[in-house]
Amino acid sequence: MKYVSTRGRAPVLEFGDVLLAGLAADGGLYVPDHWPELSAAALSGEPGRGGYADLAAEVMWPFVAAAYPRDRFDEVVLDAYAGFDHPEVAPMVELGDGLWLMELFHGPTFAFKDIALQLVGRLFDEELARRDERVAIVGATSGDTGSAAIEAVRDRGNIQIVILHPHGRISEVQRRQMTTVDSPNVHNVAIEGTFDDCQDLVKAMFSDAEFRADQRLSAVNSINWARVMAQTVYYVAAAARYGLERASFSVPTGNFGNVLAGHVARQMGLPVDRFVVASNRNDILTQFFTTGSMAVSEVYPTLSPSMDIQVSSNLERLLFEVLDRDGARTAELLEQFRATGKMQIDARVLAELQRQWSGLRVGEDETTATIADLYRATGMIVDPHTAVGLAAARRARQDADEAMVVMATAHPAKFGDAVEAAIGIRPPMPPALAELAERPERCGLLPNDLAAVKAHVARCAAGLD
Ligand SMILES: *Cc1c(COP(=O)(O)O)cnc(C)c1O
């Protein structure tokens, strides 16, 4: 298996290079040069008899086959999912009438990003050890991603991780999930500024070629192919282990990574009717799937902050597919989008997309009402991101026979304020989250000043801080 860039002008790479590179040199995203077929065993859920990790290794193996011996890969995958607090890793609950919730929040930080990052952290470590290299992962977070990345690489000798967050602007639980990790390779920095300031600092460090090379900067952001790969597994698991012959999926979406992974599973032969791309008030994807055009506007803060995104990076991988894998055309479309903030696909391509994709926008009131209705009807509590997916699924479902799986992306206790506003009670904290309040925190505080932040990152990268 080789990997090509969606913009067609970057070197063709092997899995290990793609894992460490993230973004391609031409600004595109790496994708496999062909779609492997799911094995009959994977489609029947048979490897799943040995648990989620067995199925995961079977589904992902064609993507990595050149990079590892199979038994080593199996061990790494098994280890990645050993720390989840549910034996099925991603269990499903039926809400009735063919509507299902797939719980993706049983990992160490209680949000779905753990499913990919727990594996990707271990694969990074393997690849770095094999090359005898070290990296410093640097990122900015407005909440969930930082803690999932930290948990994924803590205690790994070849990796230092530095995560910037806006001082006083993330929830206490989110902060404590990062700052109470007692590991010498984990470095948290609160920045006196906003999330955008943090992101600008990270971008400035990455675009300084000399600093980037000297400090061996790296990222594990959601455009990394390995993250998408790891997420394809639970789509297969949903259908295979629960005997759904054909299903549709409703996915609360931000950067389009999660739902794109479903598309990959379908390309590999999973029978899927359609994908419902559920957005909050930041509804640029709803525009895209209903009109074929996108225009960037400002980002509105909502009850589902991990979806407060305007430019969904992973959409580029789908565009590449619908443009018949023509890198030059994909590059042209995205460069135009970047320059003008607008883009439009032609009517034929839109019509083709609409046969398998729907985009739905769910507003704040509908999100809150969905949490309340579900609680009243079943006693179950969902978080606001999941509620967006559930509301979209209910509206999009054409008949009672259509099996539809809603991806539940976060544990409700992570968004206790929004849940309490909807139903009047706070969701119970899992013990691992409650314990955070007792643990000591470790975190630096710096002004929004590039020179100061660079000096600090250099000390962390050298393991001196
Ligand atoms: C990241 C995240 C999302 C959005 O996922 P994408 O892959 O970016 O589309 C949805 N819900 C939660 C809780 C998240 O953390």
C-alpha cells in the first residue's frame, strides 16, 4: 500500500512516512492509492469474537501491511484498546425503531478522539523507535483534543508533547484532564489570550522552517491519515457485530474526520445507505451538501464546542474522491477556496454526492430539546454533540425500517453545564473524572508572545522542563 497526496504534487509515501508527516508537502492530505476490500472475516464480525482489537487489526492491516510484522501490529492494537472502560470498546444501545447510539466515549478522556489517538500515539512511538528519532508534538486546544493527545503519548520516551490552551477559557474538567497528567514528557502551557491566539502561535512555530527542524516539531492533528484509518473500524463493528445488514450513520461533525472514516469503510465494501452530516449553528457543511457551494463565515460559539469549525479539513479527502482522484482539480478548488473563502462544485458532482450524503443543521434550542426529550422518554443522558447527531438522525430518517446509527462522541459528564440546563440535573461523573479534582496540577503560564513561547517549547523539546 502506497499513499498519494490529494493535490497530486507531493512524493508518494509509505505508511510510516505518512504517519509522521501529517500534511503532505504540497499542502494536500495523504490517502491510500487504492481501497482494499474488507475481508469476509471482517465483514462477518468474526475476528470480533476475540474482541474489538482483533477486528481492528483485521480491518486496518491492509493499510499498514508493509510497515510492521503482523504479530507486532496485533500487539500494539490490543494494547491501544486495553485501557477502555467497556469490554466492547464501542458498544451500541438501541433506542428503538432501528435507531441506535454507538458510544465512542469509553476511552481515557471520555471523548471519541481517544479511539484514534490511543492507537496513533503507540504507532508514533514504534516508528520513532525504529528510526531512532525523537519528536516534539506541539498543539493548541480549546478543550478535548489536547487531553486526548496527551493521554495518547504520555510516558513515551521518544516524544515530548507541549499543549497550549487559552488561560481561563476552558472548563475546569478539561484543564484538569491535561494538567494533572503526571508524566515527564507532558508540558501544558496556559497562554494569556484566546484559542485563536494559541493556534496562531502554533502556526507561527510550524511555519518557521529552521525552528521546526531544530526542535523536530510534529503534530497529531485530525488530518493525519492514521487517525482516519483507526476510526473506520467502529463503522465495521457497528454493522458486523450487531447484524445490521445495511445501515445509515448520523455523525456530529466538525473537521469531517469521523464521518470520512465511515466513507472509507464503505469504499472498502461495508454496505452503507447514507451518511447524515450533522452540524450545529456553524453549518457550512449543511450548505455544501444542500447547494454544492461553501462560503466561510465567522465561527459562532455553541453548546457543542468541538464542532465550532468553519473549514473542515478532511472534506478535501472526499472532494478528491468525487473529482475522480484528480489532484490538479482538487488543488485548484481548494486553493480558490483558500484565496476567496468560497467554492462551488458542479451540479453533476453534487447530484452524485446527494445520493449518499445529507447535511443537516441543528440549532441550539433543538439540541437542548433533544437532550430533554431523550431523558424524559428513556432516562438516558446524551452530551450536546451527540444530541446534534440524534436530532439530525430523527429528521433525516425516511422510514421506520431504516437502521440508523448515531455516533455518540462524548460522555455527558464532560458537558455537565449544557446537560444541566436541558434536564435540570448534572450527569454523574465517572470516577476517573471525579478523581481529577484531588490531583495536583502542573502547568506553565506565558504571555501571548511568540519569542517567549518558542524559548519554552525549545526547553520542553530538550526534556529540560
Ligand atoms: C472532535 C469532536 C467532534 C467532531 O469530530 P470531527 O472528526 O472533527 O468531525 C464531535 N464531537 C466531539 C465530542 C468531538 O470531540
